[in-house]
Amino acid sequence: MEERPMDALRKKILEVTDIPNLYIDPPASLKMNYPCIRISRSSGYTQFANNMPYRHTISYDVKLIDYDPDSKYYKPLVMGLPMIRFNRHYVADDLHHDSFILYY
């Protein structure tokens, strides 16, 4: 049986960051523990040839959420995953959120 992309992505993120908490599309009622990484599926990128799609790459929204503005998981995440791009940083509820777009 072929491994699903989301399972492979979970394994890869845990391998490069060793973060204690990783959530994939958690329900709103779930109390998350910090620091954590939250993953949700996003749009994607489609390339066309001859007016037809010939390649589509799924993208994921990856959020690193930590109390520390200089989270120790930031650099391993950026340096350890191919096709990841930093999107923005913001603070909400006294937690620092680093948002990334990952093509996987």
C-alpha cells in the first residue's frame, strides 16, 4: 500500500525537527500543547502545457507555534524540508506563529 502524502509529510517533519507536538487539521475543540506545528492542506500549484494541466503539486500551510519568538524549531524546519517557503510571522494570544507554505 502506498504511503499517503500527509503521512510522509508528518514523518519528514518529525525527522527534521523532533518537535513534541504535531497536529494535522486539528478540530477547533482540541487544546493544542505548545510548541507545536500545525499542518493543513492548502491550494497547490498547477503547471500547464498545451492548455492542459500536466503537473500539480499540493501545497500545505505549515504553522510553527511557540512561546519563544526565536523558536529552536524554526531553522531545522526551514533547512530540513525541500520546497518550503516562509510566508509571515505574527503574534496571537501571546504565541508566536511562523507561517510557511510547503509544496510536497
